[in-house]
Amino acid sequence: MILKKQVYQADKKVNPFIGILLFLISIILLVGTGPLGFVYGILHSLFTKGFRGLGEYLLKVAISIDQLGNVMMMHLLNVLWIKKGGYKFGNRDETISSALGRNKVLGTLTGFGKAIDKILDVIDPNHSLNSIDYYIEPTDEIIDKLAWIHLKDGKILGTRSMGKEKYYIPGGKREKDEVDAQALLREIKEELTVDLDIDSLQFVGIFEAQADGHKNGILVRMTCYTGKYYGELKPASEIEELRWLDYSDIDKISAVDVLIFDFLKEKGLLK
């Protein structure tokens, strides 16, 4: 049974005047009702769940403030904390710590950014890495894709597109309003001519790395599933070749697929 059905949608373009108006309204509401709501939230949390409830409530507030800071300070943070080609701060759905962690993985933190990261690690070991949020809405910096992991005798099915040299785990991007299962079934049918059994789909994990063929700082996020299929596997659409790959083929695949190969190798599923 499929475990995750979240649909990611990028921000829509808005009229700048509407943006200014909504900002002013939000400030009025925050100043006018924020303090009252905050005090009530503290009391409600204490009386219903005690200090545990208070801690949970304040953590939610802290995360929201962190997300706000990621937007309010994005231009400054993009100058001070990351090198050219780094992953940009500014996703309204993401915390500062999450964006910091992505840049740490990419190796694009400046000296200032590394210093901030070390301070956070003293307070909470591996704070930024553990804060990376793989469920945030997509932006121009994150390419959202799905992949079908099909293993046989310790090997994984790979595909090579026409005119390409590298092999990729089959899958692709979702279309508007598609959930994971719909997008994956459509892509696999188009590429390999087979029908996935939706009831057999099992969530494997989400992997993220620098996107091949894109400028530095553009990431691809791969949400992976296993599942049974009906029909005969044959290359179709832009796919020129199917090939069974093992760990020795790691030099023939993309950066994000390397992470998936490492994961499967560690689990003993890939030779």
C-alpha cells in the first residue's frame, strides 16, 4: 500500500500590490491578536498537557519563526552564508536550519556559514543535517521527481535516454495535481510499457543531490518506491536502453542515484 500521497505545488505568481496588501493585513493581525493568541496558547498547553504540551507548542512557534526568518533574511543569508552556486535561502516552507544543512551537504557554505553551523552543532550535534526537510514545496532550486526501484538478483533496473551516456532509475516528474502513485504509474507506463500494481507500492525513501546538467545549487529530490508490475518491460518514449546495474556501475549514474545505490548496498539489496 502506498505510504505517502503528498502533492507538491510551487508558489503561484501574484500581483505585487496584492502581496503588499496581504503583508500589511498580516502585520496588523500579528500585532493586534498575536500576543493574546500566544498567551492563550501557553495557558492552554499547560493546562491540557502540562510542561510537555508547553514544550510542543513552543517548538511549533520556534519552527514557524525559523521559517519566517528564512524568508525575511533570505537576501542577506544568500550573501553572507553561502558561496556562489549554493542552495538559496528563501523557501517559505523551509527553516533556516534546513537550508543551511543542504548547503553543508553541497559544500557551499562560506566561512561565516560554517561558523554558524559549528555553533549550532555545539548546541545540537548535526543540527543542520538533521533539520533538512525533504517534504518542502518545490521551488526553482528543487526538481521534484519520482522513481521506481526494481531489483532482481541483486541488480537494479536502469534506463538510458536517447543521446545520453548515464543511466537513470526509471521515473520522472509529476504533473499538476498528481499524487505519487498516479505520477509514477504514468511515467513507468510511458517509459517501460508496463503497469505498476498500485496496491503493491512501498515507499523506500527520499534522496536529494545536485541535479545533473543544471547549474550548481539546483537539487533533484527523488522520492522512491518499489512495486510489482504487469506486462513486458520494453524501452519506449525517449528511452533507448534498459540495463540491469549493480554497485560496480556507480560511475555510470547520476549523483542522486549514487545515494540510492549506497542506500541499497548498505541494506544488502544491491550487489
